[in-house]
Amino acid sequence: MGADGVTSSRVVDISSTTAEFQLFTPIETQALSGYGFPMKTRIPTLLCLTITSMLFGGGAAISDTIAAGAQENPRTSPHYDVRDRANYRDPQASYWEGFELKNEGDCDAAIERLRPLARNGRGYESAQHAYGLCLLSLGGLPAERGAAFNAEQVSNNQQFQDGRMWVLRAANAGNFQAQRTVLALYAANMGPDDNPVELGKWLRLYDVNPLRLTLGVIERDDGLRTYLKDTLARSDFLAGKELARNWTPTFWAPPGVQY
């Protein structure tokens, strides 16, 4: 109502309203569900808000906001995310490179990547075991079962001795794969000692290794353990079991580090 008592009305620009409506029309036509049916849209609500804002003088502000939102901000452009994804490098990729090279048979390159990992100490027992295996191979111990080799020459090789040391470090920390490697070394008469009681201890430790049992690593017709058990006297086997019962894991630490 005006000052003179005459009721005044505000004329709405229909063309402007139509333009606002057209801004939301593509959303309705393009939004489809996974089954091909149109999805529920918010066009009626947005349209009502637009008309209401125009009636109360806020149409221009909303139009400016919509127009500004339609422009791409170069600082927050999604294309930057695309480039980041293209250049992304898994931070753990370098950790697995040494294992992959070892599995491919390239121990010369593998040890260069596994050595710094193994020297980290506790928590890197898998790297210590892999590093030890590569050193054993480079020291002349064949990886193929039944392959012939010169035991005296290999046992005197420094790389072989270093590799056995790293395998023992991982085995003493409780790594079941390293413990099995220790058993294989005993079977090849290349173990860390000739003590049958120690062999009985490692047999028992591998048998009851909690991580191996948790993962369900069960070897059927395991000729390695059967062979080793047959070579042991019962007294040695029982003494080894007693050692295993009182055994606690020990973790190798790099110089200057204490656990």
C-alpha cells in the first residue's frame, strides 16, 4: 500500500524469471538414476527461491552468485587433481621394489633396495629375510631344490655368511618364513651350527609359530620337516621343544638403537 492509500503492486519481469528457470532446466533433463529413470530434482524449490528473491529485491545477488559459480576457479580446478593423480607415486612403492626384483631373480639390484630396509631393524623382518635370501644366492647357494653345489666353497663365501646372519636375525624375531629358511639350511648341512638340539628348537618354533598358524600357512606332505625330524634322536627333539618353550623373540637393532 502506498502513501496515498492506493495499493501498489510490483511487476515481475517474466523474461528474467524464465532465464533463472532455464539455469536449472538442464539439471532436470540430465539427472538420471542408474536404471535410466529421472531422479528427483530440486527445481521447484530453487525456482521458488529465485522468484521469492526477485520479489524482495535479491534476484540480482543470486544471479551474480550463480554466474560466479559457473566460472572455473583456476586455483581449485579439478584438472589439478587429474594432474596430481597422474603424477602420484605410492610412497610404499620403493619398499616393494626390492622384493619384486628378488622375485624376478635380479638379486644384484634387489640387495641395493633391500639393504637399507633390513638395516631399519625391528618391524622390517620380511626385508631382512629377503635380503638374506639374496645374499645366500649371490654367495653360491642355489635356489633350485636338489641342485648340486660345493658346500665348502659356499660356506666360506662372505656373502653367504652375511645372508645366513640376516636370515637368523629375522628368524629370531619370529618371522616364520625365515624360520623355515633356517630349517632348509640345516637340511642342506649349511645351518648356523651342528647342534641337533638347536635344530629341534627351530622345528618346534616353526610348528607353533602364531603368525603362520593365524595366516593358515599349513604345508601338507611337508618333506622338509619330516626329513629333519627323522634325523633327530627323540631326546634331542624333546630337548629342542623345551628350548622353544622358553624361547622369546629377539630383535636386531641398528647401531645406536635400543629396544
